[in-house]
Amino acid sequence: MSQRLARINELLKREISDCVKKNFEFSDILVTIHDVATSVDLKTAQVYVGTIGDTDKGREAIRKLNAKRGLIQSIVMKRVVLRNTPVLHFQIDESIERGVRVLNILDEIGEIDLPEEAGGSDEPSAAGGKK
């Protein structure tokens, strides 16, 4: 990805996040914009949304954002001047949940006593150790 596209993605992420915070209310759920991936021709942009709370309410929030994407695009594009106005597509970002699951699995593995290998001890060997 070019540096220009990375800057555009970050700017769109900031402005979309600000727009969602000011113009939308979600009950019993926290909605955050995690990332924006704009196509090279600036015609489309995938907006990855993270939700904390009930998964059904998270899906409903995504539906609400996709239904109101025209409003969001118009507000954002008044502040961000680009040659093409990307069409926003909101989708749920499950990377946080996947990360938590991986960490939980790693914690479970850490609790299991693994057999020590014969050559992997931390004690200095007789030939290389000092007396």
C-alpha cells in the first residue's frame, strides 16, 4: 500500500469515527471504527467496525450503519476532499474476538505441564560451566 493511501485510510477512519460518535446512538453496545481499507481507485472503502456487547446488537449496528451510509459519506466528504468519494461498506471486525480466543488458548496451553527436553535445560554444562 502506498503512503498516500495509508494516509487517506487513516483520515477516513478518524472522520468516520467522529461522524458515528456525533450522529448515532447505540444502546447497550460500544461501537468503534477499527480500520478503513480504501481501494486504489478510491471508489470503495471497507470500514471495519468493532463492537463490544451483545453480538445481535452488534449486527444490528452494522445494518444501521450500512442503511445510513449515504448520510455518513456526505458528512465525511464535506471534511475530506478527494477526487472520488468512496462508497462505504461497513462490516464487523472480529479480530479482537479472535485475538482474545488465541490468548485464552495460549493461557490454557501454558497451564499444561510440558515434559522438559533432555537438551533444553538451563543448567550450565560440565564442560562450559565455571567452578
